[in-house]
Amino acid sequence: MRYWRATPLVTRRELGLAALLVVLGLAALWLQWAGDAHEVLGPDGERRPDYIVEGLSVLRLDAEGRPERRLDAARLRHYPDDDSSELDEPVLQLFDDAALRWRVRSARAWIDARGDEVLLEQDVRLNRMATAQSAPTELRTSELLVLPKTDYVETTHYVEVEREHDWLSADRGLRAWLGDGTRIQLFGPVRARMEGAAKGRSSDDDAG
């Protein structure tokens, strides 16, 4: 009886190279997309992604190895013409001293090539976790621009903010700095209902 030695279809070296390429590709999604990418178009001229990632989860650590920012999404589509990406059901979390402080979620999102800008769209909710000094807060709007590196958000759309029994809205959006010493600027008309107040308060001026 004669035995034949099978030749592997993929060598160990090729498998290692493929794994390295996958790791490098995923790391580039959040930190920086670069290279000589060319636009990918379908037969009908429609813009098409060059790859899709299911179940995305990217964690960024600070200099001491503690969680700083985390991005999760059901699906990511990358477009090579401008290195931008689109996300389905994204959730962005911001940490402070390893403790979760802010969570931002929406139905869709767009991220620029370097990850410096995140545009959240449809049913956007920004939640601030409760602390020893303050109750949890939720912000609701239809579109929100997030600059993760500076913990800054803004929108020109109608926005509502709710904290326990307090509530306010701004017809022309807001700007907010979410880092140390959180600061919010509202653009009116602004309406508010505060706990213990007999009536809501309305203002046509910008509120800081």
C-alpha cells in the first residue's frame, strides 16, 4: 500500500501573515486610517465599502493602561475614497479614572479617517452616570457631533435634557464640554421645568 503526503493548501507562514493583517486592520479603524486607497464603486456608480466588520469593539487605554474610551457597534462599513466609516447601532463610552462617566448611543454614526469626529444620527442619547455629587442625566436629540479627543459635543437640532425631576429643552441645539468641570451652552428658545417650580420657564436667549 502506498501513502501520499498531503501538501497543505495554506502554509503556517501565510496564516501568520493573514492574522497580522487582520490585527493591523482593526487597530487602524479607531486610531488612524491611512494608505493609498482608491474609491470603490459598484456597476451603477454607487459608493461601495471595501470591507465590513461585524460586532466591532475597540478599547483605548490611557498612559497608565486604564480604559479611556470604548467604541462598540453592530456593524462597520469602511469607504476607501476618504477613509471614513459608517456604523450601525454605535455605543461610545468615555471613562474618567477607569470609571464610566458618559455613554453615547444612536442608530447610525459616521467617523472620519482619523477618528477625530463622530457624527451620531437618529435617536441619539447621551447619558451621564450618577456621581456622589449629581444624579444621572440624559440628553436626547436627532443628531450629535462628538469630538472624542476633547470630550466635546454639539448639535444644531432640537435637544432635551432630563435629570431626575428637572427637564429643559433648546430649539436650536447646544454645545457641551464633558471633561473636568462639565459646561453646557444652550441655544434658544430654551424651556425648563425645575423641581419645586410651579411653572416652566421659557427664554428666547442663549443659555450657558
